[in-house]
Amino acid sequence: MKVLITGIGGGLARQVAMRIHEAGHTVLGVDRRPWPDAPTGIEIFNTDVRKRPAEDVFRSHRPEAVVHMATVTHFTARREERYRINLGGTRAVLDHCHNYGAQHVVFVGRHTIYGAAGDAPLYRTEAEPPLAGTTFPDLADLVAADLYAGSALWRFPDLRTAVLRLVYTLGPSHRGTLANFLAGPRVPMVMGFDPLYHFMHEHDAADAIVLALKHRLNGVFNVAGPPPVPLSTLIEATGRKALPLPEFILPRFLGRFGLPFLPRGSLNHLKYPVVVDARPFAAATAFTPAFDEVRVMDGFRWS
Amino acid sequence: MWQRLIDDEVRARLERLDVPFNRYGLDPYGISKDHLGVFYTALGHVYRRYFSVRTVGIEHVPLTGRALVVGNHSGGLPVDASMVIASLFFECEPPRHAHGMVEKFAQNLPFLSSWFSRLGQLTGLPEHAVRFLEDDRMVMVFPEGARGTGKLYRDRYKLVRFGTGFMRIALQTGSPVLPFAFVGGEEALPTIYHAKTLARMLGTPYFPVPPYLVPVPRPFPCDLWYGPPMTFEGDGTEPDEVIEGYVDQVRVVVADLIERGRAARRQRRARE
């Protein structure tokens, strides 16, 4: 099988590429970022998924399956830029899949689109509406991209489409939203709140994406690893020190004194949990995480 | 430090609790063994000494599996919920942990929301009740809702309208309904007035004002009466009139348990 991975320069995407390559499939990659030491046999095209050269890759190589991972989740990019990449890029990829005969596309999204709210159910199923657009407006582009990817299920019925909503990933690469939040020795908390955090090992996340491809999933699926743990436990188990601050003071400290920068809207994520029910994915793929919560946190701490 | 506060009986009972704690003493809902230990240690004193709760009919509580524990709400502060939780933990063999359905406003209160979460007392949403029951746990509901806690002393032990949501959930999940009556809570905190402005400022549905002004329950002996589990036919998609009929049956049983509890108290007092 010939598989095209967009955003192949990212840490998780590289692990997915390696697994597919090692399974004997042909792997192509598109990314603006280089992957200098990519294994022989993985062909990289340094271009933007929204540009014509990327469409040429679809046209000339005709991949049978596409894993779309070219989305931006960090907040250092401007909001307009995030919209262009996340929504414009997703549109381009889906259109190319449809126009150039791909049979299956896997969109790798985030569980944070459900949004953190005090009156939401603890375990979010795929049927839950994504609230992040209102609770955390900076995530509106990811919500839009997720819903747009889901629209391929009815717009392109011949194209099998899997929309995955992955929980945070942690692992030895120390990359990703949660890893950045935990990067420093002190981690801020909103005083009086200790929400559950749902995460999985990055190796398990890569395995789950490959399983979605292997089982040719069609539909929207939450993807999770072990059960969630309270933020205070996560901070302590990863060798950091919690710094609980009153909610009205906390924004003044973010991005200073060694604390991570967080957009103002993200404070809800320090107060309320975003936890997902991933049973349908496990039932469809027989996925079981190899790393429990203790090993994930230990692995992150000591790597 | 916390672990030193937990008494030996509670520690032993926690070991027998049917909750899958991980190495950190946490279950998939974020319930913490340490928090439970501190909570039950404190609650045990309140249950046995402060309110001197007498529990009748504990043999009706299923030893395993799902059940919806349904009863009357006392006016003022809902001490009934914590006493029901205490009775299921301290009187059942093996002990059982009940999950309460908490008012939504409580999730926005610092510290309190965090403690509720660590004790498995989640926001009152049907999704939570269904999930707990499907995991074969016990869920405690007060179908009178905030209307029940809003009762004044002059309306004590008069049941207000029962919501019907609990019955659809019981049918959907195939759970028995375990009826109970809590007697004594109305006298422990006799509410004669609601301070509405104060309640609005605190973001709570009510702020009870007793004759002695400070809304703290007095150490009044309470009674908790459990009735036999009730099962109903259906899958939760029945028309309203069918569901309302089932709910009325539960309401009648709860009212009967209240009367039996109050009569027993009168007899006891007459003997004394």
C-alpha cells in the first residue's frame, strides 16, 4: 500500500511513518519542515499541503491512503495562520484525496476540541458537541478543521474517512501541548481546582493511528490510552512542582518566572477536565495501550 | 500526612471496596483512596456521634452490582446525602461507595469541586449516572432536586414533585431502585427563611436561615430507613404516563418509609 503522510516532519508523524515503512508499505511525506535523517525508502516532499507542488504529489503518486497530520496546535502561530493551515490545509488534503483516487484518509485531531466546562460530562463520547469554540476561542480553528474533516463522511462517501480525536501525548520526545506545559520545574494550577488530565504515550498514539489505517476505519473516534489522573498527580509524578495560584492572579504570571505561556482562554483547562470515552475505537481496532499511566509519567520524567 | 488521619476501620473498609484503584490510589473517575479515607474518617464521627444515625433495613442494600438509591431530601443543607453515603460504607458488608449527583453550581466552587471529584460525587448529569450504573456502581439521587432542599420547616417531610429522569435511567440500565427515607434532617437544621440575596451572591440555589441564624445543622439524632429494592419493566423509552406511574410507586414507598421512621421516633421518644 502507498501511504502519504502530511506533516511528516512532526515527532508523532515520524513515528507513524516508521511503523508503516517497517510494515513493508511505501511511505511518502509532505511537510514544510525537513526530516534530514529520514530512512531510505521514505520519500519527503518539502512543500506546504495547500500549495500546488503538494497537489502534484497526489496527482503523480496516487497514494491509496493518506494520514493528515499537518495541523498546528501551538499558540506561537498567529490565529489567522492557524486557520489557514488547519482549516485550509484540511480542505486541500480532503479535496486531493477525492480528486486523485485515495481510498482512505485518517485525520489526526485533538480531544481538546470538546472544551473544558464545569457542566460537561466527565467522559465525552463522540456524540458530544465540541464546545472549545466557545470555552476557548483560540481552539476554534481546530474545532473547525475536525468538523470539516468529518464532513467528508457524507460529502465523499467513496472515501473512507477516519477522524481521530487523540488525547494529549507524552513521551521521550518531550514534544506536544502537554509536554510544553510541563516543560519547566514549576507548573501552574488554579488554586482550588485539580482537573483530570487524559494522556497517552506517544508510542501508543502512533500505534493507534497505524491501527486506524490498518482497519480502514470510517467515522469519528476518540483515542485514549490509560485512565486520566488529576493534574496534581501528573505534576508530581513527572518530577515537577505544582504552583497553585488564585485564578485572578494566575494570568499575570503566565509566561513569566519560568512558567509556561498560556492563552487566557485556556484557564478553563486548568479548572475542568477534558476526558474522553474511547471504547468504540478500542472495539473497532482491538487497541490496548502498552503503557499505563504510571509508565507514561515515569517515561516522561526520566527521558 | 493525610494517611495518618485515616482511622484503621476506614482503612480496612477501603481495602474491601469494589473500586479499581491504580498504583496512585486513583480509579478511572479520578476517585482518590486517600481522599476517601480522610472523608470517611471525618464522616464516621458525624454519622455515629454528631447525628447518631440509626439505620434500619440495611439488609435490603444489594451487596454487589448496580442500584439507584432514591429518597427524600431534607430542607436546608443536604446532610442526608452524606449520611446515606456513610451508612452504605459503614453498615454494608462488604462496604459500598455511593456516587451522588451534585448540583452544577458546585463545580465552579474552588476546593469544593475538587473534593467532590476526588470522592466520586460528579455533576448531576444523566451521562454520569448511566456510566456509573453500567460500571455496576451505586448512584444516589434525590428526585425532589433543589426543590427538596428548598423546603421550609413548616413543610417538613412533605414530598415535593419527583423528577422522572431517574426512572428512565433505571430502566435504560436495568438497575433496581433502592428506596430510602431520611428522618431527622429537617429538625437538625430547621429552615424558617431563605436569604435570597445572599444565595444569589454565593451562587447557590438557597441560603437557609434557621431560628438561631447560623446555618449549621444541630446534633439531632437521625434515622435512615431502607426499603426493599424495586424493579420495573421497560427500557426507558416508555411514554411519560408509564414513567410517571412508576415514579409514583417509588414516591409512595418513600413516603411510607418516612411515616414509619417518624412513627418509630415518636414511639421511642414516648418510651424515653
